[in-house]
Amino acid sequence: MSSIRIKAKERNGSVDVKTLMKHNMETGLRKKKDGSKIPEHWITDVTAESGGNVVFAAAFNTSISKDPYLAFKFAGKKGDSLTISWKDNKGKTDSAQTIVK
């Protein structure tokens, strides 16, 4: 099961996208109860593709909160396929796909 939830809806030639990515987004600055640091672990890159084209791209850093929510628009239409992918600083990746409603 993907860590990404996507809603994509077309309105007047523009697709409104809302996505929630489940990720701890640890900065490496917090400590456990025993005083040891929690290791850095955050999403570094997010990409959205539709029709073979990148329609949105972002570079994240440690200032992004746990379970990031992202909203954006792009020119598209109902029935288009949309794939959102992320990569984190430990090399883990995930992606999810939806059809624009």
C-alpha cells in the first residue's frame, strides 16, 4: 500500500491536486527519552507527472512537517493519469497513481 493519497479534480481546464504523504520527516535534531538523537529521515524530492510530462516538482528539506500535505494545479483534463512520486534521504521511494475526475 502506498504512503501517498491523491485527489485530482478538473475544473475549467485546470486540475486541482491535493496529496498527503505519510512520512515521519525527522530532522535529526530531536532526541529520544534516553537522550540519543533520532536519525535524520525526510523526503527530499517530490515529482508529479501527467501524460509523460513533469507537471510539478519540489525539493523538500528538514523544515517540512510530518506527513506533508501538498496542493497544486496544472493544465489538464478529466481522465488524465497523474503519478506522484517521492524520494527520501535514505534512498527510499514511493509513488501513487490516480485518474483525474
